[in-house]
Amino acid sequence: MNSTASTEPVTVKLEELQTSSVSFDRLDEAFGPSSLGILIVRDLPLQYSELRRRLLSYASYFANLPSHVLDSLSLPEAKYLTGWCRGKEALRSGSYDTQKGSFYVNCDFYHGVEHSAHAVNAYSDYPELSASNVWPPEDLLPGFRQCFEELCSLVIDTAVLVARACDRYATLEIDGYEPGYLERVVRTSTTTKARLLHYYPLQVDAGVHQPTPSDGKLDHGEQDLDTWCTTHIDHGCLTGLTSAVYIDESAHPPTLASYQDTSLPPTPLPLLPDAPDPDSGLYIRSRTGVVIKVKIPPDCLAFQTGETLQLITGGKFQAVPHFVRGSFNAGQVARNTLAVFTQPSLEEIVDHETGKTYAQFCREVAERFT
């Protein structure tokens, strides 16, 4: 099967995934050696758009909670990989990321449990993996938890179907690939992790020149562009991504005082029609080394491949390097999005040559970045 380079992500209908009718050529275009390693899914369930709008609005309210509340939702004993995290992630040597805040949640609720007793008991020395979720009080952010869990469950449901399509492709293209492996991992995993992200408004002096990525290649250095989130790869199997929203927080302050009846969910904040800076947003580096801006339509989900899948398949599926460029000189405009990292359960072997489990792999990752 011959792969051809593409500068646009492959888009499929949810129904095509449900009926396994996506052609092998399109799967190769999405995940093959010359691909972008990303797939966009459209025609999602009707409730998706409203859940996305509400949760990504909650992200601004959450990130602007009083500092003592955010501190109470931080878990240093879990290496800040459960609960609230800001300024703890080392993405470059000597540099910590303060441009965004993250709220991490373990998605065991997908299986109807709060957190796996097996994970807590068997992996108590891995607190970053076994810590129970922490949630803001319901009377502080009414409806937040329910909205979070409903949207994440929808993303995981869709990820199961994407995984099934990946399995169809991998069974033909990868010698010794276990049929149905990725679908099984995504469907049954007790370690899937969600990350609600709030990118804080950037303030840059008007005279400062900001390089643009329009030349496509990386010759000028990605570090000049990745101002909201530095270049990295995800560490699970498949990452589900919502389209980001942009909110003018000066015109619409996301504070507790900005809504009156705290027994009801806060009114969703108005969204800007697009990023105020046309160069801001999500960029990926393709298999051929070209930097491409990826625009996920608001009513769609995107799925990209991660490092664990690369390890399991001996590099046949490559993790996707990506970064986020901020909106410069755009006032108090914030960017919010949700990422759901589907990944193996803790005891799953991810490197058959060494016998390394996913728990051990995650420990290596955590030591890299914290």
C-alpha cells in the first residue's frame, strides 16, 4: 500500500466508523508513514456540541477560582497528574510551563467506578496513577463534574471506534499485530486520563516581533512558536481532542461573582468566532517533518497517535509531535480545550522485549517532565 503525503487531516463520519466502512486507503492516509497521524470525526451525537460548549466555558471559571481553592485541588503526592496543575510541568530544561493550567481526571467513571481498587492496591507506590480524583465542591461549580464525565464518556465511546479502525489497518500492515488490540485497550482501560486545559492570555509588548510558521519547516526553531504549549508528544495510545474555544475574559470575566444563583450551573461564557490571531492554535509536525496548523471544526473530534502505541507497534504507528502557538497582543483572550488520553491498564505489557508494563513506562514519563 503506497502512502501519499497530505497537508489536511483525513475526516470521516462517525457512521463510517460504526459500520467499519472507512477504506484502507483512507486509513493509510490518516496513519501511514507519510501521514499526519491524525483523524477527524464528524457527525457526532447531537449532545456533543452543547457538552463541549459548557465544559470549555467551565474551564475559564475553574482556572480563575481563588488560589486557595486551586491549591486544595492540587495533589503534589500524585506528581500533579491528578487534580489541578500549573507551573509544575518541565517541558524544557530549566523551564516550567506557566502559560496554561490543567485539571487532570482519571476516567474510571467510564466503567461505573470512582477509581479502580485494583489500581489503588496493586500500584500504591505509583501515586500519579492510583490517586483518586479531586473535584471542586458542587456548590462552587454546579454541574461541572457531571458535564465533565458526560463529555469524556462520549470521547471514549468515539475513541473505541477509531481504535477499531486502527486495528483493521494495523492487522494488514504490521507483522504479528494482535487483532483487536487497540480496541480492547481503549474499551477496557482503567487508566484513561482526561485533561481540561486553560491557556492563559498572553501579554507581549507591541514592538516584539513574533515569528510565524508560514514557511512550513522548522528551520527557525519550534521554540519560537510554541508559546502556549511547547512541542511534545502524548504518551498514551490515542488522544481525543475537542476543538478549542477562545474567550475574551476582559469582556466576560469568568469569576464566581459574575453569576448570581450558585445553585445553578454558571451561564456559558460567549465564545469568539475564531482565534483573534490567525497564526495561533494547534500545530503538528508531520511524518515528513513539515509543520502544519490543524483546525478542528467545532462540531468534530480529532484523534492522534501517542508514544505508547509507537512503542507497542515497534514504531509502525508514530507519535505525533505537536505544539500550541498563543494569541499575541489579543487582550485577555484565553484558549480552552479538552484532551482525553486513552492508554493501557497499568499491568499491560507495552514492551515485549523487556517486559515493561504501562505503569513502569508512565513512571519514566513522569520523571521526564516533573
